[in-house]
Amino acid sequence: MPATVVVGTQWGDEGKGKLTDLLAKDVRLVVRYQGGHNAGHTIVVDGETFALQLVPSGVLYSHTTPVIGNGVVVDPAVLLEECEMLERRGIDTSRLVVSGNAHLIMPYHYEIDRMTERFLGHNKLGTTKRGIGPAYADKASRIGLRAQDLLDPKIFREKLDVVLREKNALLSRVYNRLPLDAGEIADLYLGELAPRVAPMLGDAVALVHEALDTGEQVMLEGAQATFLDLDHGTYPFVTSSNPTAGGACVGTGIGPRDISRVVGIVKAYTTRVGSGPFPTELHGEMADILVERGHEYGTNTGRRRRTGWLDLVMIRQAVRLNSISELAITKLDVLSAFDRIKVCMAYEADGRRFDHMPYHQSVLHKVEPIYEELPGWRSDLTDATSADELPAAARAYLELVSSEAGVPVSFASVGPGRQQYVSFAA
Ligand code: GDP
Ligand code: IMO
Ligand code: MG
């Protein structure tokens, strides 16, 4: 049976974790295909909240094998901490498989992430400072260490010695920081972490293909989102991997024909953490309402998220970039706070209308949204379980998104809990 991709359509935190968990109830494998612990995916089950950074969102089901694919960058200490946290809370993590080809986040990646941000000054990206960009940069430069290197101390030390010579020159001569000690890093990674990570390492490509070949359902869970994509996002205000659906192939080791379903997750309004353009951004009282009602603070870094109205130019572009087959609209309940709700239908800049994303980013920086104003519904949606329990105005909102995006809406999420959703699936 072909695979399903879950992809964020905006700037992250759309509710991918919740939807992955929801869709994983019939799934054998859930594979994370990119990103690292810059992600924060929240799942709420029976009032208990689980905030996951690295472990795929299928972990909460005992029938699911969570897999960390080759496209992910892994800090083994963070991974072990997360597994311990889950075990303490009664979740079995023994099935977790980590691709041996996944790259490792090393101590110098954190330092370089922090220093690069400092040197960028007011142009800084607002990264999560988790070493993500520097780890992917080393992967592309072919000097990264991979999870499988933990199994071979000689190779690990050799690679570390070579790479640390360059990193220490950079840290001490350019950034005026203290050099790092290869022995200390090797002791930590090989001595403390490797023995505990080794049992998790495996051939993720073989595992995924065996599942596909035997007709099992496979779900590919994206982190970050379309407009944080290194190639298609609002560069340079992006992450350093490819969250778009194409990244699911590369980051897992499957081809496009192995994917039959791409579920685009759309928050009913827009949020962004960190710097970069945001045409529909709100400020003042309206922004405060969205932040408070939507609890828009980073799962991971605690930063207040920037907020704005839903932007259909972005959603149309996300449908194109990911070949999205259906949408899941999350946080519809949060919009119950408003008498009138605005939706960005197109942009305007220099007297020109843009129904699709302008390719030149200087244009994106100066566009003005063209809004359509819709009536709100002002009623509590959080107990709705079927379409006829949604007010007509909320249904009209979903219909507008679907018709403008050109794909059906399969789910509307009306609260953080696992049961809080309405399904429109046939
Ligand atoms: P992800 O990174 O895409 O997995 O999203 P996050 O977990 O970072 O952020 C989404 C937040 O919204 C989490 O706190 C979820 O528990 C919460 N959430 C998800 N769906 C809904 C919903 O439909 N309504 C409300 N009110 N909260 C939701
Ligand atoms: P999930 O999976 C929201 C943002 C950071 C910053 C930019 C680059 O929970 O949706 P990085 O540390 O990746 O180099 O930072 O990307 N960012 C996210 N924003 N949700 C995320 O993940 C994010 N992961 C990274 O805020 O602007
Ligand atoms: Mg998140």
C-alpha cells in the first residue's frame, strides 16, 4: 500500500503532530523525514500532553513502529532524553528505529548556530539555536558524522579529529570562542551515548520497503513546513532541510510513485516564529487574541508566535509544491473569538494583482493582502464531531478554503485533543 505524507502548508506549528497521531491509528510505520529537534509536535490524549521533538508522532500507539529517517539530523542526547521522558510516562519506545544514515548534531553545531545568528545582527533568522543549519551544512559539505559512525569508534574519532580542526579554527579565530576538545566529545558520544543509541540503529530504507511491499500503511511525517523549505520557502528565513513532500522521498528512501496521498495541514489562521516576511501579519489586540486563544507560544523554545489571517496565496502555492491531495484545517475553534474573519485571497503590489506567490522575494516584502471578509460564528466548536454540528458560517469558511485551494478538506480540527475533530472523508 502506498504511503501518506503529512506536510505543513505554512510556517510550521499547524498541528502536524495532532493530525499524524490521528491518521496513525491504522498505520504500521510512521517515519519522520527531515528536520531535527527544532520541531515541536504536540499531541493531547485523554488530557495528557506529549510534546515531541524527534520521535515520530505515531509512538503513542503500540501497533506503530516509529522511524527516524535518513533525512533527519539527530542529537543523540536529545533523542535519549525524549525516549526516557516517554518511558517515564508509560509509552513504550523500544520499537523506535533510527536510520544509520541520519546525520548527527554535534556540540560545535550549536556554537556555530549561535555565533552565525550573532554575526547576522538585525538580519538574524531567529533560529531555534539547535545546531540544525550547521549540521545540514556539514552534510552537504560531506564532513558530517552519521548515526552509524557511533558503531565504529575508530572511524568516529578520525572523522571528528579532521572536522574539529576546521571547526576550532573557525570558533577561535573568527568567533573568538574557546576551542572544543575532541577527547571530551568522543567520550560523550562514544562512551555515554553510543551504547544506548546503538540498539535503535537500523536499516530504515529496508524497513519502509518491507512495509510497503506487504501492503502495510506507511505515514511520512514532515516537520517545519512548506514556507520554511530551504528551496521553496521564504529564503533565507527558512530551515535547512526540505519539509515539502519531495523531501519525504529523499529523507525516507522511497520514490514518488510510493506516495498516494499528501495531507496538507492548514492552521485556520497563520503563525510564524522567527524572522521573515508575513503579508497577513496582525499586530495589537487582534494578534493578542489569536496568541491567547490559540496558545501561540513555541512548543519548543517558548517564543511568542507572530500571528495573522489565513493566506490563501500561500495555501495555493503549498498545494502546487507538495501535490497535496487533501487538506486538514486545524484550530478552527480559535476563530470563534471573532465577529468577522478575514481571509487573504490575493496580493497587490505596484498596482498588480498576484493570485499566486510572486517569485521575487522583494515583491513579497511589499505586497498588500487583498482580503475577503466573512461572518464569524461566535460559538464554541470544541465538542463538534460531525459536519452538521458546525455552524453554517464555519462550514462556509472551510468551503472557501477548499474551493480556493482546489482540493477537498478531509478534516477540521476543533481542539487539541485526539477526539476533537470533524471528518469529511468519504
Ligand atoms: P506541529 O508542530 O505542526 O505539530 O504543531 P504544534 O504542536 O507545534 O502546535 C500546534 C498547537 O496547537 C499544539 O499546542 C496543539 O496541541 C494545538 N492544536 C492542534 N490542533 C488544535 C485545534 O484544532 N484547536 C486548538 N485549540 N489547538 C490545537
Ligand atoms: P514544527 O515542526 C515553527 C523556524 C525557526 C526559524 C527558522 C530556522 O514544530 O512546525 P532552524 O532552527 O530550523 O534553523 O530555524 O525556522 N522553525 C520553526 N518554526 N515550527 C517549527 O517546527 C520550526 N522549526 C524551525 O523559528 O525561524
Ligand atoms: Mg511545532
